[in-house]
Amino acid sequence: MSQPSVINIGICGLGTVGQGVWKHLARSRAALESRLGVRLKLHRASVRDLRKARAVRVPASRLTTDPLAVATDPAVQIVCELIGGTGVAREVTLAALRLGKTVVSANKALLCAHGPEIFAAARKNGGHFFFEASVAGGIPIIKALREGLVANRFGLIYGILNGTCNYILTRMEREGLGYAEILADAKRLGYAEADESLDVEGWDTAHKAGILAFLAHGAWVPTRAMLVEGITRITQTDLQFAREHGFAIKLLAVITRDFASDELFVRVHPTLLPLSKVLANVNDVYNGISVTGDVVGETTYIGRGAGQDATASAVISDIADAVILLNRGNSPLPAPVAQRCPLAPPERIRSRYYLRLDVRDRPGVLAQIATATARAGVSIADMVQRPSKHRNAATLLLTTHESNEQAIRATLARFRRLSNVLGEPLLLRIFAS
Amino acid sequence: MSQPSVINIGICGLGTVGQGVWKHLARSRAALESRLGVRLKLHRASVRDLRKARAVRVPASRLTTDPLAVATDPAVQIVCELIGGTGVAREVTLAALRLGKTVVSANKALLCAHGPEIFAAARKNGGHFFFEASVAGGIPIIKALREGLVANRFGLIYGILNGTCNYILTRMEREGLGYAEILADAKRLGYAEADESLDVEGWDTAHKAGILAFLAHGAWVPTRAMLVEGITRITQTDLQFAREHGFAIKLLAVITRDFASDELFVRVHPTLLPLSKVLANVNDVYNGISVTGDVVGETTYIGRGAGQDATASAVISDIADAVILLNRGNSPLPAPVAQRCPLAPPERIRSRYYLRLDVRDRPGVLAQIATATARAGVSIADMVQRPSKHRNAATLLLTTHESNEQAIRATLARFRRLSNVLGEPLLLRIFAS
């Protein structure tokens, strides 16, 4: 038998994920080599600081501070872009793809912002771009959508895609503490970034929703065209109301396709999810995704959505797929077929809603609220009044029958004009499948 | 651009699954062709009876009663073996593979019984054998284990793999009715076969467990070497006891690998599964699989395990993968690396146990039971006495602390020698992860 060929791997960025890939690739190399019939070599890695101590031991001769030198090294066939962000990461990715190399990426922000440019560069130069680690960490959801469920059209995909938000909501629910308190603790424990806004405001989830929408529907939806809301205003009052009414509150990405009109809806918001749904019981840092296909029905995928090891598992599976491709003459992979699916304006979303608002505790206020709601064309399903933390005030919690975003926004506009409504009401959506 | 090549597909067996594949392939052909860059042609199909009416319309010119003629037709590149069983199905599969064709199969019994022969025939002649539909219907679990989680070693895989059993147990639990009554209804509704034994005795689950064990550990475990028990003796008494103690009863396949000794355990039995586990809440005909990898942690997959549409979804995904391979020069796919993992004897399984036994309602009997258990080296955790349906008898329900199969079997042997024990006690295992 001839000598097995050597595949050289370059890693740009030896942070948490990069070190995880290095560590697990080194550990499982023999098994992977035997399975894939090649020799795998961790050829080179780029770091920001050569002198920094790292948990994985990398010979100094293999380190550089120049990620572009790794990405364009003629010996490197597979480039792992694990730098993150959309600056250097984009340069590195495009430089490697322009040389016909294969890029493996965990970078959802880059993909969401520059997907078409990246795939065009890969196609034009005969390289490939793999991104299993960009959504839901170690859960092979990209592969499931792209390959395993290829016979299906996807009417509904929804999921918990951000581990930080799920961790915060789970602990708030479990421990009865406030958002700020749990967030501070999550930061201390390393479950939230120093700047948490990308996670808690919903943007990280929106990036991942954009990638899933592309895989399922062949269209890139910019985050600015999505409805995106975060979890920062959720309180114990909301969690308790939800629980008493048979719901958990989860930050969900919801991607729906109406096959009659062909319209695509992509949105991210905290949602009252019935406890009977599997995903309502997916807690802590776990992610979960429900995919309904017109042939297969509903399928559900659950696992750790982030962290060094889960992400490394996904990156290494992409490396293995890339090796198989390279070994086979590197012909193009099938890509999602670009589809004409008009993006529906958020105003057209239909849902049941939950509203929490503080009002002055005065005669006639309840009637004002009920009238404002009715005039906006929204029908109340359930209303309770609770003591407010403000003096001479009450908190109203209400749910509506099915309505739409336009009507509910008109309701909120009416509330804002009432002097008896104190501050900005909180609006949450209630999941219906 | 050159004309896209034509891939001819032959279907052996136009039963429920075969018709589903024909129907959905015809419907989604344009999308698949555009994605894969080929033309797909449903070239030929074999049936048992040419005159039988079918839900899908197939031109008479494309039908034959000879499955081997389809499998060996020089024009056919991909053969779908959807006949089932291990007779004609094996002939058809091997005939196609010997001609270097690619076979797509939903046949778990065949694969479990003849896996090594089938893969050897594929390897020798440059063909491929795909089997996503053989385990858990439309859930892409084969792809997840083989590709998505390739970086992992699997300490624990467990799952609900038989929809008929899960349907029966779910309805017994929900409606408070007996096994026989629900089984009869399941047959009437088409959720159970006329001969239900393969399902309810655990053999169908064992076939699937064998396939998962092969994918995860590279070793074929014959079903005769597994511990296999079915659900036929489960009663309302057991379900109620389980529920009161925080468990659901599910027929599970459990595949464990002890990385210290390298031993592999494969077993199938009804199990008391804590309600806190996601799979305890997977009901009706749904399947669910939990896969714990040493890198990724626990991942869970849920979906319909059988039925025309879910199975067709899996078969069509295999066809798409086969087309990509064929288009790319048909080089060999990586196979699980054969591993030396000694199969542990069932006696070595450690577990907590649940026992139900009818005893004569006499002074001293409880002491006899407690003594027999203690002498066999098993320690009782919990015991309750309930009225028995037999006269002058009582039903004892007990759980043990962690023990092992050898000790619990010795306990049962001691019970059998006691004249105060009526009939054969029921033994169930309690899940601990």
C-alpha cells in the first residue's frame, strides 16, 4: 500500500476553542487517522501573544503571531478560523478561500454578516467552508439540516441557541433571584462575557437563526430585518406567571416558512413555551432545536451549545469531512439552493401575547386598559392584578388571544399615551405550534 | 455547461416504505436535482403482485416481480432494498453490491445479522451500503454517530428505538389500561404488526442496538450475546409504582463502554427512567436517543422512529449522499475502525433493580423474602405491599440498592424455591447515568 497522504491543519486563534481543538485533535489523532486513511498534522497556529502560558503545549516553532501567514501557508490545506469577530477573521477566511483552501469556522457573526461573499469565494476557487461549530456547539444540527433532512421542506424551526441566556433564565427560575444578580454571578463563573450585550440582547441568537434560515431556505436574512428582542427585562413576576400558566420562558429563535405565500419569518425573542414541549425542559447552558420537516415530522436535537469541548467536537467533525473531500479530489459540495422567499415584515407575525405593565392604582384604570386594548383590535384572554413595587401602583399581567404584531404595537402605543400607565410595558410572545 | 448526468434508482419492494420513497422522491425531485446537480430517475421497482392497487402511481412498464432484476439492472446505480427480512433482501443486497452498486437499506434485521458480509461485499467491489433508515426512522442518528460526533468516544448511548413499544407503554400509562387491551387496539390502528413479537419482545430494538454499537465501537454484537427483555409483562401496578417514585417505564437499548477495561455492554430491557431525563418524556410512537461523547458531552435526538414518511426521509437522505459519492468518483467512505472491545457478560451489569412478586398473605413471608434477598447479597432499598388480584395473596414491590445481574438472578432463584412465592417475579432495571 502507498503511504497515506498528510493533511496539514492550521489553526488561527489559540483561545479557548482553538486550544480545545488542538487538545482533542492531538488526543484522537490516531483514531481519526485510522478512520480517514490519512496522516493529520497540526502544522501551525497563530496566537496574539507568543509568551502567554497555555493549557495545551504547542512547540514554539509552530507558533506565529500572524494569522494570515497560517491562512496562506502553502503547506496548510485546512485552515481553522477560531479568532472570532468580523475583522481579522474575515481577512483570514477570504485569504485562505482565495487560495482554494478549506476553511473550518466557528464564527457565526462572520458567516451571518458575510455569508454570500464567503461562499462565493469558496466556490470560485474550489475550496470549501465548513461551519458546524457556528450553531449549537456540539449538536450536529448543520449536518442534520444540510444532509440528514435533505428530503424535507421546513415549515417551522425553533430553538434555544444561546447558552448564556438559557443559563440565566434557568437560574432565575430555579433560584427566584433577579436578572442582574444572576448575570453578575454568571460573569464570575465564566458563563457570560464581560460585555454580555451580544448574548442577552439576542444578537448572538439572531446570527445563528440567520445561518439556520440559510440552510433551510437558501436565503440570507440580515439581522436588521429580523425581530430581535433580548431577556434583560424579564423578572420573577413574569417567570412566576408563566409557570402558573404552564409555561417556561425561553429565548427562542423562530424561523417559519409559509408554503402558501412562500414567505419567510425570522425572529428572536423571549417566549412563553408550554411545559409540554421538550425544549421547555432544556435548561442551563444546553441548547435545543426543534425542526419540523414536511416529510419527517418534528425532530429535536439537544446538547451543549458552547464551551471548549462541545465546540471542538464540531470543529473536528468538520475537519474529518474536509479530509474526506480533499481525499476525493475536492469536488464541490452541494449548497442550499438559493430560493426566492420574500421576507415577511415582522408586523405580519401572528401570536398570542403576554403583557406586563405597571399602572396607577386608581378607579377606572382597568377600564382604560381594556378599552385601549379593544380599540387596537386585540382581545384579552386573561388578566390578573398584582401588587406593584411602586407606591400607589399595581402590576397588570395579561395575555391575549391570537393577534398580530401590528395590533399589539398599536396597543402599546395606546398604553404609552395613558398617564395612568407607568413606564414601558413588557411584551412577550406565547408559543403556539 | 455539460448536461447533468442521470442517476437511475431502483426500488426493491413497493410496500409502505417503498411507496413513501417513490412518492416523496417524485415530489422533491426538482429540488434535489438542483441541489445535487444531477437528474434523478426512478428507473424501476419490484413488487410482489403486479395487479395490486397502490397509493402511488407507477407506470406498469417500470414494474417487475423480480427484485433481483432491479438489483442487477445495468442501468441502475442506486438500489433501495425495502423488502425487509433476511432472505430475498440479503440476496438482493449482495447481488447489487457484488456489481459495485450502491445499496440504500432500511433493513435493521439484515444488517444486524449479516453486517460484516454486507460491508465486505461493498468494500471489495467499490460499492456502498447506506442504512440511515434502519435505526430511529427519520432521526439522522447514523450520520450523527458516524460523522457529526467523529471526535468522540462513546461511554453511554441509550435510547427508545421501537415506536410500537413506546406507543403501548405510553397509552397504558395514560389510559390506565392493560397491556393486552392496548396491544389489540394498536394492531387495529396499524401501530403494531399482526405478529407483534419482534417488537414487544425487544428483538427489533436489539437489532438497532447492534447497529448503533457497531457505529460507535466498530464491533458487531450478535443479539444472542445481548441481554434482551420485552414489555409483555408490564402491568398498571408497575407503571403506578414507577410514577409514584418519579420514573417512567421505557423499553431502552443501553450500550455502555467501560474505557478502563474496554468492555462493551449491549442490552435491551424495560427500564425505570427518572422523569427528569428528557427521554422519559418522549412518548407515543416517537423514538429518542441519548449519546454521551467524551468530548461533546450528552446530546439527545428525538423524532418519529417509523412510518412511511419518516423512513422515506431517511432513505432519500441516503440517496442524496450516494449521489454525491457517485458524482465524485465513488471513492471509499470511512468506516468505523474495527475495535477490540471484549463483550462483557450480562452477569457483570450493575444496576438498581425493581421486583414485583406475588406471595401468600401469611405471617413470616416478608421475613422469608428479606432473608432470601440478603443471602443472595442484594440489599433492599424500598418495599411496599399491595393487595394482590389472587385470593389470600399480596403483591410485593421492592427496589434494591445497586447490585449486579448475578446477585439479582441468585435472588430470583431463591424466590423460586419458596412455596410462598406465587408465579414468576417480574424484574425491571432502574436507570442510573
